[in-house]
Amino acid sequence: MAKKSGNRSLSILTTEMQFEMERIESLWKDMEAVNFDKPLSDQDRLNDRRLHSIWNIKKQEVQSIRYVIVDSNAQLNTPECKAVVIKPMKETTGSIFYIHGGGWSLCDLVTHEGLMRALANASNKNVIAIEYRLAPQHPFPEGLLDLVAAYRAILDTPEKYGLGCGPVVIAGDSAGANLALAVMLHEQKFQRPLPVGALLFYGCFGLDFETPSYKTFSEGYLLTRDIMQQLWNWYLPKAEDRFDPLAVPLLAKDSQLISLPPMFLSTGEVDPLASDSLLLKDRLDAIGREDQLWIEKGTVHGYMEMVFQLEASRRTHEKAGIAVNMFIDKALRGR
């Protein structure tokens, strides 16, 4: 995310979002920014973690949080990955496989802990997430394959992670939403089991940087169009990968999209990526699907992390939790 506010109109933001933007700028002013002009270093990622820490000072209480290892997968040529399992205060059947955002290049289990705790409690489901390999050092499809390997491990040996044998919902924010959709398309391609539903929070699904939201909110609202272009360049250095639906999900054919599990889409209104969710919803509607789309008015990219600062964040978590239980209950009834 960009530290500098750039040009922005405060009037389009809700009052609570305006206050939060002022708080963010006040706390970030003495923190070192991420340098997007060169390949990211470990120091850049540490700086980014510090920027995100302002939303993890206070976190929701959960039953437990523990770290485990997902084994390497020889078939997919993936290494072992660190994972976290978050047990909610009230646990019911089913689990969420969560994929953190960060433009395929930033963030980790620490930056998104607060969000994942809130989602676990809102849904009453265990949440498991991994640290996948990041671009530009590990471009497409390396991080995606890490997630595919972890997803298969969760389905094959849920007891190893304390998850039980209930249905699994996949979820992610921003680039994590892109990857969640890509995991489903990947597993569909190989005729493997799919999750019973998906939560896609303000995802980046296409490569069109001239959409209405990219043009209207190109700078001044934490995430900028310039940053997104750089992140895509790091993730997809090979030109041919820009035509692969596993990298750019809006390129998926109708025949692929129609058979995916039900989805809950959400986006903040004041987000350069907002049009991506709208375009995906239009594609899904056009083929006769009935997926949910929630637009949180007057909020910026990343608002789901601002659990203790925004009623809007808590509201979307609640709606996502309802969707998770609907997906899982339907799957259990169908057994």
C-alpha cells in the first residue's frame, strides 16, 4: 500500500473511513515505506508488515492459534510451507482455507492475523492459511502451486491440522482472492474436488487498468494503479502468462465459471480494484449463476483488515460468515 495520500476526495468516504484515513497517515508518517521501484527485499517486506501492524494492535480473542507445517509436494514440486490454524471462540463443522493478499509479493500470516481471527469468529469455523512463495523472486505459478498443494493436503489429511472432516470454503483478499479463484480453476482443470464455496474480498481478476474504478481511484486511497501495475509485472514477467486464466481469472471461459462453487464477492466502493469484482459478477450473472456481491460504500482497499476501526469491516465479516455457513450447510445436506 502507498503511504502518501496523493489526490483524493474526502467526500466520497464515509465518516468512519475519513477518520481511519487520518489515523493511518498519522501512524504511518514515521514508518519507512515500501520501495516499489525495485524488486522487493526482505527489508521491504518487514516495512510492509510494520505498516499493517496498525490493524493488529488489537485482535479478537479466539480459542487458540497454532502454527504447523504443510509438507512439500513432489508431484507439484512445492516446498513445505508454514501454516497457521485459528480456532474460533465457537467452533462448528467446516473450515476456511484463507489466502492472504499483498499483490502476490507482500504480506504474510502476521499481517492478516487480525482479519483471519475476525473471519473465524464471524463464521464459527476454523481458519487455516499458509505462507506461500512470493513474487518477484517466485513469479506465477509458484505461489499458486504452493496453495494448490496446501489445499489438497487439507482435504486429504484434515486431522493433521486439527480441522475435522467437514466441508472446506476457500477465501482470500485482493491478490488472495485472485489466487483463491485460480486454485478452484486449477483443481477443476484436473477434475479434483472443489471447495463448497468461496469468499472473494476485493479481488484483482483482470489486467485492464482503464476500468472505471482504476481511472476514478488511481491514487489517494492506499492502493494505487501504479502499484498494481508493478505488482502484476512482478507476478507475470512472462508475456504468455498474461493469457492464462489461472493468472488472470477474468479470462476463464463461461464453461469453466459455470461449474465453480457458489461465491460471495465483496469490495469497497473506493478501491481501484472495485470494477474487477463488478466485472466478475457480470460474467457470473450472464451465465445464469446467482452469486452474492456486497459493495461497502465509502470504503477503501484493505478495509477488511480494519476490524476494530470500521463498522463496515465488521459488517462485511458478518455477511461473509453467513455465506460460509450457507455454503457448508448446503454441502452437508447434500451428502
